[in-house]
Amino acid sequence: MQVGDKAIEFDKDGFMVDPKQWDDAVAQAIAREEGIEEISAQHWAVVNFIRAYWKEHDLAPPVRLLCKESGVSIRDVYKLFTSGPARGACRIAGLPKPDGCV
């Protein structure tokens, strides 16, 4: 995927190979691939929490913690990210494939 002057590489499952290349423009490009035309404030709350947690712990947050800390209910997370928090939200957040993600 080309985003601006960056060539973004993805693994066979569609997750970023180099999460350091992530920025808002990359998130928006991945979101469009996920069928999200415009990233809302709720999307950003989830994505930014996932990024922050990953930077601190080197893994994706548990879904319950994600919902509690982002203020977005599990039902709304699945409405916002139709492919789910592990696949959709973590892809948009630029994380490598989370453990247990199928």
C-alpha cells in the first residue's frame, strides 16, 4: 500500500510488517480497506488506546480493558469495526497480528 511517500508492507494476514510506519494517514487508508470511510471520534478512541497499550505492553489490550478505558461498549466496538477488535481495530492501529487472532 502506498500512503503519501511511504510504501507500507503487510504480512499475509493483512497486518503491518513495520508498526513504526503507522500514522493517521496510514490508519485512514487501512480503515478504508476495512470499509470505514471516515474514522469517527469513537474509532479514534479505540485505535489510540490500542496503540498506547501496545507501545507500553508490546501486545494488544484485552477487549474488556479496551472497552473500559476507551469508553466504547463491546457492542459499539463490533459496530465500529465489523471485522472485530482483534482484526479490524488492531489493523487500523497498525499493530502486528495479535496473539489468538484468526
